[in-house]
Amino acid sequence: MSDVDGCELCSNPGGDVLWSDRRLRVVRVDDPDYPGFLRVIWQGHVREMGDLDRVHRSCLMDAVFAAERAVVELLRPDKVNLASLGNMTPHLHWHVIPRFRGDPHFPDPVWAARRGGRLVPLPMPVAAYGREVAASLAASLPASIDVRVPPAAA
Ligand SMILES: [Zn+2]
């Protein structure tokens, strides 16, 4: 991971790391309103999805969909919100947010004003959730996305 002075996501993982390789990591975000919230973070500074080559873009989205699948299987949410904003950090990243009818912002985005609602707790201790997500990611992602990157032309 290239460390750049003043970059929060170079100096901190941004949550509990559940899967990682040289190119990307999946973390559980510590959000008291959304304890199942995951984030898929590209390790390097890349601004836009279109700046990644096709192979890396595909690897990143495979990780996003694997995280989505883990959330669906473990939490059975009413919806999973996938969002890539990236206005605050130079790291491409995707938010993977389990949503439930009646959660504090439903049906608005989690960044909107609160509508009331209630926290929907995890159906298991948070550490167990992290282990289950990690196991699901390990089962559906290769050990490293680097294995799928074609070698550079000679
Ligand atoms: Zn950085």
C-alpha cells in the first residue's frame, strides 16, 4: 500500500480487515447505526473506476459482489446499497450497506437526515459476523487478485 502523507486510508485500514491482498481490501466499518456495513477499498490512489484497466476493474467489482453476497446470506436485509462516492479520499472504494425497512434512514441513503427508525442489530456478535464475512469472501475470491492479472507483455 502506498503511504501518502495525510491520507487516512493509507495510514489506517478504515475498519476491521476481513480480506485483503496487494490491490484491495474489504473491511467492516465501525458504524453504530449500521453494524453490518462493509467497504471495499482499492489500496492505491485511483480516482475513477475508468482509470482501472479492465482486469483490475473486474477484480474490484468481484470483491464488491462477494461482499454483497456475504451480507445477503448472513443478514437477509431488505436491500443492499452499493455506493461509490469517493469525494473525501483518493482511494476508489465501494460501500456495501445492508438496509432494513425501519432502519434510521430507510428508504433514504444512510448519509441523508435521520428519519427516526431504529438500529437493526446484527443477529450474531460483531466478531462472529466479521469471521463469517471473512470466510465467505475467502470462499468466493481468489487468494489474491494478482493471480488473475495477466503478466506484462515481454
Ligand atoms: Zn491513500
